[in-house]
Amino acid sequence: MSESVSLVVSGMKCGGCESNVKTKLNTLDGVLLVEAMHKEKKVDVQFDAEKISVEAISQAITDAGFVVEE
């Protein structure tokens, strides 16, 4: 089942940062679509909830060097 989440992410400062987040998330099984916007400090992710959790998505963003805000 496809779900969407919009996360507030700090630390993205440019298009390269957006690309890093997209690349990291697109390697995860279950991630269907990623849109990262550094100016809005936002990452929108469409994902298969049966394959991956929001927590795992957040952890991947953290592992890429950014901060997911609550």
C-alpha cells in the first residue's frame, strides 16, 4: 500500500544536498518517489508501507548527514 510522508529536514543548503538525499532514499527498497526541496527544508516521500517505515526513511536521511526535525 502506497503512503506519503512530508518531513522537515535541516542541513540541506543546495541542489547538491537535495540530490544526496534523493540518491540515498532511492536506494531503499520500498521508496517509490522522492522530492527534496532545500529552500523549504522539506522532503516528500512516497513509499510502500509494507516494505519500509517512516522511521527507516528518517534514519536514512540522518545517515546522509541531515537532521529530520520532529
